[in-house]
Amino acid sequence: MRQASCSNRRFCEMEPETPEHLLIYCTAVCRRRIKAFGLRFPNRDHITLLAPNSILDFINVLGLYLL
């Protein structure tokens, strides 16, 4: 079994799994993004205006816990 790399694709096969992809573009997490941010596909400006705790909550909902 291979170790997962930083660009693994746990949610979709569209793009490498980067913070930008998950926060803005990933179609596989749309519903969770709508619930967290109120938008299906927020833009970069919207993301920069979010409270840090809402981004952390989104990360936790995805199961990508920070250590």
C-alpha cells in the first residue's frame, strides 16, 4: 500500500487536492461548502473575507483535521 502524497485526491479526480481546490472549485464537496460558506463556488475574494474559524470548521467537516 502506497503512502498518500500531498496531492492525493480523496474527494474527486478532477484536480490535485490543494486548499484552493477544496475551498473554491471541488464539485465533490459543494454541499458541505454551501453549508459552511453559503456559496457553491466562492471566489478568492470571498474566501479572504471569511472568519478563520469558518474555514477551520469546513476543514473539520471534510475530515481533514489539523494537528
